[in-house]
Amino acid sequence: MKSIAADPASLRPAPPWTMSEWLNADAPVTLESLRGRVVVAFAFQMLCPGCIHESIPQARRVQETFGGGGVATIGLHTVFEHHAAMRPVSLRAFAHENRLTFPIGVDAYDGDDPAPLTMSAYRMQGTPTLLLIDRRGRLRRQRFGHVPDLALGAEIMALIGEAG
């Protein structure tokens, strides 16, 4: 994983999320509502082995380590295969059984395209995908695949340390 970009002034806002519903949230979660916090978003599928073994446990660790303050841990359920098996009702059971308490958005669809809208907006290659968004709402890192905890923690701390 590369280090945080040296010139944040040249960065653009992260694309908005388009979710059909949210779990573990009283209201829809938007990047605007998270402004002022560092956002660590984990795009996953509940039947993805890399997500189950690496990304979801890491999301729980990020929430435990950085939660409650200036860091928001978010799940984005971005289903692009096995659509019939990964419906929101199954996701609710999965989140309950795995004790996931951070907000989880269900990526929305438009038409017959199997790729959901947020996944397409970010041009994700698949799952798991990590998104790091700074306090000003700018996408600072996007990574397909697993990121080691120490590297991710260092990047989160660097974003926390930046001036708002």
C-alpha cells in the first residue's frame, strides 16, 4: 500500500454512495454526514472468502481500535455475483451472526447491469476493496485485496493527524 498522497489539495471529493438500504444505522449514511471524520470503508460480499477471512475481521478491528471518535468504519455490501444468495435478508442474518455493528450499506442497482452503482462509481475491481476517505471527503486510498493491519493503521493515523 502506498503512503498517503503528499498533496491533498489536488484531490477530488470521493464519489457519493448509492445504497438501497442501510443496516446498523438509524438513517442513511452519506459522505456528507461523515464530513469531519476519517472514513474507512470496506466493500465486501458475504460469500467472498477474502472478505470473510481478512476484510470483515479487519473492519471489526478498525472499529474497536479507532471507533467512537474521529474515525467511521463503514461496510459496503457490493454484490456483483451470486445475487440470489446475497439479498438484504441474508445480509442481516450474516451481520447478526458475525456481530457486525458498524453501518453496512447495500449497494443499489440500476437496470440489468450486474455491477452495483457504488462499485461502478469507484471502478472497483472486486471485493474486498478498501476505501480511505479523509475528513474533507476526499478519496485518499482505494485498494483491491487485503491490506496488512499495520499499514492500514499507519494510514489511518496519518489521516487523523492532518489538519481538518
